[in-house]
Amino acid sequence: MEIAKAYNPKEAEESHYQKWEAAGCFKPELNENPNAEKYSIVIPPPNVTGSLHMGHALQHTLMDVLTRRKRMQGFKTLWLPGTDHAGISVQRKVVEQLRKDENKSPLDIGREEFIRRAWKWKEEYGNTITEQMRREGASVDWSRHRFTMDESLSRAVREVFCTLYEEGWIYRGLRIVNWCPKDKTVLSDLEVKEETKKDGKLTYLQYPVKNSDRKITVATTRPETMLGDTAVAVNPKDERYKDLIGQMIELPLTDREIPIIADEYVDSEFGTGAVKITPAHDPNDYQVGERHNLPQILVMNDDATMNENAGEEFVGLDRFKAREKVVEKFEELGLLEKQDDYEISLPVCERCKTIVEPILSEQWFVKMDEMRDIALELVKNENAPRFFPEVPHAKVYTAWLENLKDWTISRQLWWGHQIPAWYDEQGNVFVARTFEEAKAQAGTENLKQENDVLDTWFSSGLWAFSTFGWNGEITETEDLNTFAPTDVLVTGRDIIFLWVSRMMMMTKKFVNKIAFNDVLVTGTVLGKDGKPMSKSRGNGVDPIEMFDKFGVDATRIYLASIATGADIKWNDLLIETYRNFANKIWNAARFCLMNSEGASVDISLLKLDENATIADKWIISRLNKTAQAVNKAIDTYQFHEAVRLLYQFFWNDFCDWYIELVKDSISEQSAVSGEPTEEAEDRRPKTKDQLEARSRILTILEQALRLLHPFMPYLTEELWQKLPNVSSDLHNAAYKNAAQTVMLADFPLGDEKLIDERAGAEMQAVIDVISKIRNIRAEMQIKPSDRFPIHIAADAEAQKIFTANEAQILKLARAEKLVLAETLDVPKASAKAVTSVAEIAVPLEGLIDFEKETARLENQVAKLEKESEQLNKQLSNANFVDRAPAEKVQELRDRVAEIENQTQTLKQNLEALK
RNA sequence: GCCGACUUAGCUCAGUGGUAGAGCACUCGCUUCACACGCGAUAGGUCACAAGUUCAAAUCUUGUAGUCGGCACCA
């Protein structure tokens, strides 16, 4: 069989995905077992404007690993894909396109046309991420792909909105909201980020008190808002200002008089102890204003320029220009006390980084008090979704819920779910599922629908059940019954509040189920500089580039290997480790296949019977142990542990030892003549044993490929297809009639009965001997081509093991012959070593460097003595011997005895050198 | 200000009560017929610091320092 010398990921990545998809392998319906248990995951919908970033790549890898393994185990498995409509982002893209191509604004073309264009944009550019997911190898059921603006999901949104409104959970009201002047829409608290600015200024303004020559000084970071001030507040207990309470201030730059009021909110210790109150431009001031019935004067337009309420001099000015001008004017009036440098943190729009303006505005809100109770109740409940890692996420989640504010859900956009509310001419509002219903309610046709659309996260909040067909009209579907709640939600820390919590609440409220059983919170993949990857920092790493450079499989298993839950710094060098690993797997398979003539995968060879050698029993044992541990690790979301186990098994056990140990017995030249064969010569197995050995190694390889498949789907499929005589016999029983692919092969669980500790110990004895001799060779700088006899002293039982593995020892230690005896009888010019069951000598007449050998042995004695010292210290502690478990004590005693034995031998050897 | 996480070999990280681990980098030796994306052999750590619990602490408790994150405040 011709196989390339190195693994070429691109080749393997080209065809398999299409074949899997075409064969329906991703669909739960492929499972023919009517009693199969289900396993389901719904993807956190990526933003339709987005492209794959490292966080997606990580999360998708984990979801795919989970899904693929369960599918192989015969579960009725569904991983449901989808995207969200990303209101603001898409709106911005379309606005930009309009401006660039036609120099038009949305208003020029009207709402209907704008939405038509947005859909067109979505059709044209919205598939980037879904295409990239195919490259990732994501085994999602594309036939169930959902988009938050699909008809049914939109129906669900209207239903939920109306129900919540009818039950009093949704209200419309005038509140201080976060306003993005660039996007000209309101934002929820969670879409606003804080940015610390060191060059802020705290400006002290003096306000003259009416009928007095006193002035009262207020401090502010936003001087322009003073144009909307309607009071100055002081603490009622503040002696400095007590006498001023109730008096009026002549507000500079305006013709208004505003009162000095007393309110507990004011902290006398901070600033001047007097606070300007601008109810229309500050949330705290708004509260104060409510308590004191203050007027609310809005001084800004929706683009953050000043409006006519700000006065003639300021109208039309940008807020920052207005700020400068206010300060200048105060200076002219002699009322500017001072300006201090001040470190300030500013709220900015998460997407466009524009400074958000708190502003009084009429919006739609979801009341969160009852929602919060639902959510808190949910996490206290025994069946609550479990967070992984549990700490700190469950705690953070609870803490956040406890001081949750109402959620602003309206957005001043056109792209999204238009709010199903209509106004009559008097401004009365009618919330209804359809226009027809609204008309019936209003008793008139003269209605105008609410312009605003809903926050994208409102529809995302329904994702756990709207994706399964629930839309209010249809409340029960087969998918919902079968797949909800999903088994696990895999997501990042950043959207626990924004999305996870809301989804939990909504799911409980509308389908009375928990949304998912587990919540796996992944760490953040940070840039090389240890900071989150971002475009502005330029420290991002593009997963697609990594796929091109190292292969999809290497990237996937690398990502799985770092999925500990903690944040992780990106490191190219580590991906390389797994690129190398992929190549190692390729080459191990290449070796097996080059010597597979006549052989076939045969599960019945994975037995600990008398035909199996020690090496066979050992590798079968290791395979089963590994399979057990890998399953346990994945069950508990310890992906890094699963990867470590697989890496160690495949490289250290299978490649480094097993292949080397059986090499001669399976390869062409050995069995009969021991001479190398000619290229053209017959490659058929020479003996029945050789045939069996060839089949056995193929079978072990095949098992390993299955175990690796969830992590490295392409490589494993590519190799599995090359194996001789693989067939659907290897499939899980649920897929007997399905296409032949490793992705439906039965996932090995590991069989306790096939774990043989004795074979492990015996193998270790052989490995120890080989390692010791290799050490001697390296330290004595013996040429690889030089061959020497090896003398081994051991008891009868150990001798049997060495005899059975004589050929292997000779080959791997590059020795000429093995001399076994009860005791050593060798020339003085020998290098010596000792293992737990054997004493080894390599006669090196004329080659031995006595000084070096002495140093080598002394080094080993020193190591042993150091260990022995530690152990003896423990053993001489009476408390330890009395109180520690007897088993532990015995363990140490045994070890000490062994060390002393070995030390003794080494010391004798040292003596002999003199 | 409150809460949390982290601090282990040069680097990136595993390791939740019983003799300190991996990968990469470093040193030495190998083009040995699967693989130089490789093979073999070394070297490298008072597990941030301090106290406590325990027969036994990298691991549990408390405190300190540093780093990072979340939340609150920010006139």
C-alpha cells in the first residue's frame, strides 16, 4: 500500500465532511435504535455578521467532541446549529453599504426596502461562519439549522412578548437609558462597557444663590449637562448647607431658577457635598428628581448634539464642544472655581466604542423582579443546571441576579423583530400577536405599529426551545419532547448573564423545563500578550489560518488540550505539538499498513489469551485503561485530561514501545529467514503467528482511531478508511446499516476484564532493562553499531520474562546476546546497572571509561540515597507508623527495602571498579 | 469598595492529603529499513510568602504580596 510519508491535513479535510453530511451521519434519525437515549446540544448562535474566532473554535471543538462520542456510543444525538440576526451589527453593515453604493440613508429608501436589503445582505454574507463550521468538522444537523428571524422563531418572539405584556412583566416607560449617539439606539446595561480614562476632568462650578452673595459649588465631569439642571442637592445633615435648603439658585447660562433640596443620596464627604441634579441625564439624578418632583429637562438630541432646551448659544453643538463652551462661559462669568485632573471610567458602546449618553427616553422594559426569582429558584433547585467549573460561575451568577435591574428591550432599529404593539391616534397602545387582533382590541383600523424592534438577545433568550419548533401556536413538537432540555450548554463567561441566565428564565417560564442540564463555561483564549484577543489590540489569532498552517485536527485537539476552564494564553508552539502528534499517528498507521498484507481488523484478537505475548497483554491492558479514563474525563468535561491520556497512550505506549516490540514479528523480513526482503518479494505473512500479530496491531490501531476520532475526525477517518476489512460490523449497533465510517464505530468504553496488572509489571521489567542499557550506551558513548552481550542476574521468574522477550531486548538495547543467570559473573571492565528485579552488566573490555562509570554509578547511588533518606525520615516518625494507613506504611517499607537493595548492589559495583 | 480566580522547571500549563509532571526550549548522542513534524539519553523546581490543621500539605484553613477578571461606585 502506498502511503505518503507525512500527513497532509488538506487532503484528508477535503472530502470526508461532504460524505458524512451526504450520508446523513449528523442526523439523529440515522440512529435505528428506537430505545436509544438522546443526547442533545444547541449551539450558542454565532452572530450572522461574524466570522469564526478562536472562542468559537474552542467551543465548537468541545461540542463536537461531546457529540461525536455520544453518537459513537449509540445515543440519538443532535447538535443543532444556527445563527442570530445581530440587530445593530447588520443594521450598521446595510447602512454603510447604502451610503457607499448609493449615497443614501435608510430614510431615503424606507423601512420596507431597508429590511429587504438587510435580508439580501444576510443571504449574501451571512453564511461565512456556517461555511467555516463545515471546515471545523462540526457534526451539526444542518437540516435543523435555525435563524432567530425564521418565521417560527419570530412567531415565538411575538408570543412571548405578548404574554409577558399581558401578565405585566413587560411595560413601556420613561426611564434613564444608555443611549448610543452613533447607532442612535438604546442599549441594555450589558451592552455597555466601562473604559477607564486617565485624562478626565472634574470641573467645579459655582452657582449663585438668589438674594444672597453666597455661591454654592458643585463638581461635575459633564459640565454641559448643567444646562438641564433642575436642582442642587445637599445632605440634610450637612451643617455647611443646612441654611441654604429651600433657597433658590440662579442657574448660570440659563434664565432658570432652581431649588436647593435636601436628599440622603448626597455624600457629604465627596467633592463639595453639593450635587447638581440633572434628572433627564443621569440615573441617580433621575431618582432624586422623582422623589422631589423636579422637572426633567432634556438638553440633547439623539445624536448627542444640544437641543433648543440648552439655549440659543448651545443648540446644535456636539456634547463635547458644548462642554468646552460651558466651561469657557463660566470662566468668563468668574464662576469657574477650578478644574482637577480626574481618572474617570466612561461607559462606551460595546460595539462602536462611542461614549454612551445616559438620557431620559421612553422605552420598553422587562421587569426583572419575578424573573430573578425564577432564576434564583432554579439554581437552588436540585435539578438545577450544573455549572462546570462550578466555582466561581454558580456564585457569580447568583450574585449578579441579586441586583438585577429591569431590561431595556426596545431598539431604535429596523432590522429585527418589530415590537407587536400598535398606537391609535390618541397614543393608546395595543399589544397583540397580529394586526388583526390589535384592530379588534382598538376598535379602529387607524393604527400605527411601534417602530422599535426588540433586542437581539430577546429572541436568543428563547433559543433553548424556539429552535425545537415552539412558537406559541405550536407548543409541543417531537423535537421538543425528544431533545429538550439539552444535555449541556457550552459557552463563554462573557455571556452568562447576557444570555444564559435569560434563557434559563424564559425556558422555565414558557415550557416549564430547565433549559439544559449542564452549563460548561469555557475559559477565554487570550492573545500572546495575555490579553483578550481583539481587533483593536491586533493580538488576534485566526483559527482559519491555524487550520491552514497546522491542520484542523491539530488545532482541534490543541484547543481541547487547553480546555481546563481557565483562561489560556495562545501559543503557536503548542499547536505544533499536536501537528506533530497527527503526523505521528499517520506514521504509526503507515507502518502498520505497510505490514498488513493478509491481515484484517479483528476484535476477537483483543483478548488476554495464551496466544498473546506479554507485550500484547500489556498494550491491550493499557488500551482498556486508557479508554476507561478517557470516557471518565469527557463525562466530567476534563477535555485536557482526555487529550493527555490519548497522547500518552498513542505515543508513549503504542509507538515508543508496542510497535518497537512487535516490529520484527510483523514486518516482512523477519519471520522465516531474518533477511531483508527485496521490494518485489512476496509480502504475504510467513506464519500464522505473524498474520495474527499483524491483525492484532491493526486492531489496536483501529481502537485508538476510534478513541481519537471525536478530537481528530479527519485524520482518523482518513486512516480508518485505509484499514483492511473494516466494515459496519465495527459500528455501534444503532447504525448497523449506515455508511461505513469511523464516526459511527462503537466508542470503546474500556473493559475491566481486559486490564492485566501483572502484564503491566512484567512489561515494566523489560522496559527497565532496556532503558538501563540504553543509559549505559549513551553515557559510555558507545556507537550505535557496536554490539555487546548483556548479562542479567535475576530470579527464575524474572528470567522467564526476559527469555520470553529476548529478541525484543536484544533489538531495542542493540545487544548481541543475552546471558541469564542467578548471579553475575562478569569481567571487571563492565558497566553495571540495577532495576527492581534485575542486576545488569555490560562487559566493555577496552571501551569502558572507569572514571565515567564511577561517576555514573555514584550519581545513581546519590539519587537513591536522597530518596531513601526522605522515606526513612517518614518511617522513623512513630506517629506516622501508628496513624497512617497500614497499606501506606507497607508501601514505603517495600520501597525502602528495594532502594537499599539497589544501593547495595551499586556500591558493590563501585567497589569492583577500584 | 465588594466578590472571585490565579501565582508549580527558562516558556506555556497539568496535578484537590501520601516519594514533584507534560509539551516546547536547553545539553549530549543518533539520517537505526513508520515518522528528523523523528529516535535515544541527560539536565532543570525551597510548588509566591508566612502561620495553622494533620502522622503527612503544591493540595485543606487563615493572613500577606503580586497578577488578572467580574460587580458596585464614580457629583
